Amino acid sequence: MFHQSTSYISLAIGILITVLILIFPPKISFNYDFEQFFPQSNEDLEFYEAYKKKFENDNDYLLIAFENPKGDLLEKQFLESIWSIQSKVKDLEGVDTVLSILNLEKPIIGLFGLRKEKVLQWETESQLSESSSELGIYRSQLISKDGKSLLLWVKNAQNISKENGDRLYSEIKGVFQQAGIQPKAIAGKIQAQGDFIRLMQKEFGVFFGASIVLILGMLFFIFRTFWSIWIPCVVLLVGTLWSFALMLYFGKALDVMSVMQPTIFLIVGLSALIHFISHLNQKVRQGIQVEKSIQGVFKELFIPVWLTILTTSLGFISLYFTTIPALKSFGISTGIGVLVVFGALILLTPGILYLSRIQPNQGTEKFISPNFLRGLFIEVLKKRKWILMGFLLVSLLSLWGGSKIHVNGYLLDNLPENHPIQQDVNYFDEQYGGSNPLEIYLKAGPEASSLMDYQVLEALEKVESKLTELTGTDQFLSPLTLVKTINQAQNQGSAKAFVFPSPGQFQRMGRYLERAGEEINFKLLINDHQEGRISGRSPDFGSYKMTQIREAFEEFVSHEIDPQLLTIQWTGTAYLIDHGHQSVTIQMAKGLGVAFLVVGLIAGILFRSWRISLILLIPNVIPLIWMLGMMILLGIEFKLTTAILFTVAFGIAVDDSIHFMTRLRFELGKGKSLIYAMKRTVMETGRAIVLTTLILVMGFGLLIASDFGVTHFTGLLIAASLIVALLSDLLLLPVLLLPMKKVWEKKAKKLIR
């Protein structure tokens, strides 16, 4: 397979593929869709999809807060400037509604019927002074709690596309620039997605470039020869090009998870190439002809390196068995991408090596002395009891600490606390009761004629009071809001009358109740008032606290609200994302279960022993357990983007164990004793294991510098787990194999035969 002639044919095929990609490049697109983090095949998601069709999306809005740079919020000139901005934004294509204290109207029912009057009138200074005295009830709603800013609530078109959303947000920013006023804070779907994309594009380029620099540095540090630097770089860049081209040809947009893919492809590919190059150096130094050395190296190492690449790939692909689309897509695309890089490596490397002038070097021996590895193995034999006790103790402490970790995720926890988007969201949480959508579905019970029955509204009053108590905010619109508004209208628009009416006041509402909600551009009631919603905003408390809030709310509803009058169900985008975080234990168990099964099957096929398969799993489970301990020490919480790392880390960490075990199998096949075979394995394979671990740790360590939480934690936790995996393979695995001496001797006899 790796003869010189066939390698040249493979190289020609590889060059042809690369040229075709360059001639017909795929279209690059970036995307960040919050809904990709919703759990699929889920009753809650199905319910929300039906809910959206009845009402509308709960996150198609933009919050914009303005402060007067001159100080006084209710200064006439400033209000006129904001009104001009509001009017221009309202006229933009894609904007449905713009609401602020400037165009908010209160209804008044008088002798001549219903009329409306602006809440805030600023045509004259006297009108402004008079009407501003009644604005207290709008604090934390349309005016900030501290009274320094006012809010523009912009409702954009439903289901707006990414392209139209970007265009609209750009036009809105253009209005600000034209007016010479910049918002104090801004938050919303079209803004977050656009800013996320720009940050993704920046980080994608930065980490791709940094990974190349790291590879060049590592290759020079290890090998010190020109051929062993330029060949891996060319092969890895071509392999990465193929991987991304394949993704893009199939319509896969680059997303927040894609930021780390260049580093993964380059570093995993480099770790495979290190094995081939270091063994090639060794053979050439022994005086073996270069052509025979190249053929021998690829023939001997193809299977073990392929198995390590396969397990790494399957570690990512196992994410497909989660229920989160973003994780499914990342797992499949990264897993296939790793295989494509390996394919490029096998197609291109032998042919390029045959065409190159190969000069041996002493790089790896200088870096890791065989005497050091021999001495390490002797110490492991001497202190095996202490090694077992040490690993056991740290593992038990990590498990105990891991049991204290909470499952907790935030809508924007991929961003650091000091990022402008995060700071704006925090501002709305503090000053306007939150920016996270809160949606609750309402349905009239069997004993109610509609949601506008007085008894149902009484129950709804209890529900909203409980929500305010639990969330600390009263940012709700509901059928109850309509009734309170009518009550206010019947009392000459007095702000004090915006309360739940008495039975007598309610009876006088009559015909106004029948038309309730018809004049506002916001669906609160449908189906002849049989169905409705509570729609509002809340701070992003995190999935852990919000789960506690929802549990307390559901307990209140079950005890205090008669289901014959009113049935209630929590829904919405924030609820679904929180639900996804809370399902991480199941998601992780699915991924790890598949990964354990695959590795167990591979070990079983290689060694034909279930006991050896179990032993192989132990040193690769240890890094996952110690990751738990590290998370509790560093205060890292369990969430979707950290739970998946256990599966990924296992898939990568098991590579060294497979290299170790395949080399051990090879040495035993020569008729050597178990202890001697292990010593030779540590001395020969140990060097490559240390080198590849160092490369992987430094590669993933690059990701720690990312502004994205998922990328940062991937780099930190996987790098740490790989260090633990190296210790487990060099210290713990030999100790675990020693009691299997009789089993290995039987296996060795079969291998010799």
C-alpha cells in the first residue's frame, strides 16, 4: 500500500483534490442561532413550536436604553432627539413596533366614549412638568430604576432571517450615528447574533494563525531539520482545507463551536504525524535505506495511528447522540473533519517523503532520554502500591467534589463578564427588570367560559404576584394587564387605578372586555379568549436558580390555582435553553456510553479479552474524574458546553493507551516476558506519547485565551485531562497490567503462533 509507486499516485490524487477546491472554493458563511441550543425531540420544544404559531416568537425584539449626556432625562431637547430616532427606526423595513414612554398612551373613558392621551407630554415645559409627575409607575419598565435612562422597545418582524436581521441592526445603528447619540445599552437577538458573528470571525482567524505558529515552533523544537518542519505543515494545512471545504460544500455554516476546529484539526493531525516522523528518524539513524524506512514506518504504524484517530473522531461523533442541534453539528463535523485530516496525511505524506531528502536528527532523543523512561518504569515497579493509593485518593476526592457541582448555564455564558454585550445585558437586568424573555401559556379551565371571567382573573392576579415575588420583576403583559388598563380608563386615566378591579368595577367594563386586546399589536388573547399568555422579561439568573424558581412556581400553582378555572404551562426560548443545560447529565451519559462501548470493542478485538478491555478503560476514566475535581477547584459549573468535554476528552485521551497497548502486544508477540515487554513499550512508545501529549496540551492551551466560554473551557479542561491521561498511561496502566501476567502469557503464546 505504501510502496513508492502507489504513494506517488496517492500524492497526485491529493494534489488534484486540493487544486479542485482552490478552483471551485466553497462559500464561507457564519451563523449563530440561539435556537440551535434547544433540546430536540422534546415535548417542551414541540409545545413551544405550536405556541409560536398561535402567538409569536418571544425573542424578536431589541432593547435600547438612552441617557441624556447633559444629565436631565426629561430635558425637552433630549426628548425631541429621542423621538426623532424612534420615528426613523419605526420607518425602517423589518420593524413592526417601537414603544417608549414617548408614544405610550393611556386610555380614558369619558362621556363621549373612549379616547387616548399620551402618558408623557413634552410639547411645552408646563405640560412636561405636569405629566412627568406620574411617571413613577413606569420605573424599571420604560424608565430605568435610577431614572437616568429611557427605553425603546423595538419589535422586529417575526422569524427575521440572519441576513435581514444584520441589515436591520446596521440601519438602526446608522440612525444613532446620524442623530449623534449613542445608546447607553442595547440588547436583543439581531444585535447579539451580529456581534457574535464578528467576534467568531476574529477568533477564527486568530486561533488558526496561532495554531500554525505553534506547530512551526513545536516541530523546530523537536526535530530541528527543514524536511520535518515543512512537510507536516503542508500536509496539515491541506488536510484542514479539505475538512472545512467538505463542511462548507454540504452547507454547514461556521458557528461559535467552529472557532476551535482549526486548532483541533491541526493539533490532532500533528500528534499523528509525530509518530510517523519520530519512527522514521529512528529507522534512518539505524542505517536502514530511506525508501524501506518510509514504507516500513507507514506499514507498522498505520493501524495504531488509525485507531487513535478513529477513537478521537468517535469521541466527537458521539455528541450526535445528544439532543442539542449545535452539539450534534459540532460533533459530526469535527469527527468527520479529523478523519479527513488523517486521509490527507495518508494520501500526501508518503509521496512527499519519497520525493524529499531525508536527513535524520537526534531531536526526540535529546528531548526525552531513553534512560529517563527506563528509570521511570523501574520506579513505577518499586512504588506501585503508592501509585495505586495516590490515584485512588485523588479520584475519590474528585468524585466527592464533583458531587457538589451545580448544573448552571446562562444565555450568554459563552462571553466573559467584561464583554460589552454582557455588560449591556447586565444593565438591563439591573435597571429594567431583565432582558431574558419569559413566557407562560394560559388556558381557560373546564369551569370557565373564558380567561376574562372574574374568577379566572383573580387566579391570574395570584399567579402574577407569585411571579413578581420569585423573579423580583413585574415586567409582565397578560389578560390581566388589559383589565387593569380598562379600569384605569374608567378612572380618567389615573395611574393609581391601574390595579385589579373590584367586582362592581369589573361589571361596568362590559363591552370593553369583549374587544380587549384588539387595538394593541401584541397577541395576549386568542381563540375567543380561551387561550392567552403571560409575556415579560426577567434577569438571566442562570438555569440553576431559574429551575428552582420554576419548581417553586409550579408548586404554588398546584396548591393555589384551581385547574378547573385556569391551566398554566411555562414555555419560551429561555426556558428551553435552561432545560438543555439541566439535561447535561443525560447528554453526557449518552456520549460517554457510546465512547466507552466503542473503545471497549476496539480493545476487545485487538486483545480478545474483556478483562483487558476493562483495564484499558480505567486509566482513561481517571482523567474524567479528575476533571470534576478541577472544576470544583476553579469554580467551573456544569453546563452544556462543559459537560460535552468529558466525551471529547475521553476520545482524545484514549489515544495514548491504544499506542501503549498495541506496542505492548507487538513486544509480547516476540516472545518477551510481560515486564520486559512493558519496559520496551515505555522506552519506545513512551517518548512518542509524551511528545504528542505535549503538542496536544499546548494546542488546546491556545484556546484558553478565547473570549468564548465554550472555547476557553475546552482548552483548559481538555489540556488538563490530557496531562492526567499521560500520568495514568505511564504510571497507573503498567501497575494495573502486572496482575494480568498469566492472561498476557497465554495471549503472547497465541500471538507467537
